[in-house]
Amino acid sequence: MKQINKLDFSGQDIYIGVDTGKKSWKVTILTKDLEHKTFTQNPEPKALVTYLNKNFPKANYLCAYEAGYFGFWIHQKLTQLGVKCIVVHPADIPTKDKEKHNRNDSSLL
């Protein structure tokens, strides 16, 4: 008989940085110990939460994105979907010289 282990991230923090855009979002996911993945997705909070619930069930989701053109609707929707979210002032995001031309803010949040 095959044993199936179910994922359970209860009590673990999962950190999500989102670089928002009109047509897509660049998302970086980190755990306490490692960078899990950076990927592009449709600009929909529900799609992000579906991914998180599938890959990190029962975890504490902590998200940040840069304040800008899109306002606070993303924050409101993620919060409604159970993700703790903050909106960060652009000047508070660290940069390096080489990142000034091709920045992926999602990994810096």
C-alpha cells in the first residue's frame, strides 16, 4: 500500500514579495531558510492565494508589494483572502547599482 504524505506548513512563515504590473506580477516566495521560487503570474490575488494554499498549506502568509499606480485594492483583496499584507514605500526597497536597470522588486521586498 502506498503511503501519501500531505504537506503541512502549520506555524511556518512564508514570505511573498510581489512586483505588481498591469499585465502580470513577478512573485518571489521565500521561507525562513531559502528562496523557494520567483515566477510570473496573472495579476490576480486569488491566483496567488491558490498557489500558496496548494504549495504551502496552513502556513502564515506574509506579503509585501511596492506602493504605486495600483493603489491598495491588492492589499485589501489579499487581506480578505487570509494573507497578511503590507504596502511598502518605493524608497524603502533596497537597490544595488546593477539592479537600477533591470530590477525585480519582488525579490527585494
